[in-house]
Amino acid sequence: MTTHCCEAMNSRVNVPCDRHDDPFACPDALVTFSAEFQEYGLIIHDGGASSITIAFCPWCGRRLPESQRDSWFDELERRGIDPWADEVPAEFRDERRPASPPQE
């Protein structure tokens, strides 16, 4: 489990909801976190699964980790894995891959 930059972010990323399994469907969910890409985003509640990537915590102001999206796809390509057609290794589906440290 990922520890986020502050307690407010921890509680916002992990909003418990007994009515919605999907945070994009829950009006109380504001922030999403992608462990694979180490990305934070503000959820756009328009019926889809969109978010706007953010670089700073809205509560404590700390810089958030740099996105690992490009390196994620680059590494899969280097290994000859097509993420849309092939099985993606488990270490690419969670926070096990090393991320760049947050910048102060």
C-alpha cells in the first residue's frame, strides 16, 4: 500500500464508499492515484473515468512524484510486451516498480 504525502491525501485517495465500487462513480471521491504510473489526478465526474493529472498536493502543497507513465510503457516495450495484447507482469500493476522520488 502506498503512503501518500500527507494524511489528507491518504484519506482522499482512499475514500471508503459503501454505495460505489468505482471511485469515478462516487461523488465523494476527489482524487485518484495510479500505482502503476505513480500519478495523482483530480477526478472529473462526467460519467467516464477521466482525471486531470496534478503535480502538487492540494492539501499540503508538496510536489508529488514524477509520473512514471512514459518509463512504464518504455520498459514494457523493451521487454517486448504489448500492454493491450499481452499479460502485463505483476510488478507493473502496482507500486513495486521504482518511482522517482518527490521533488521538494
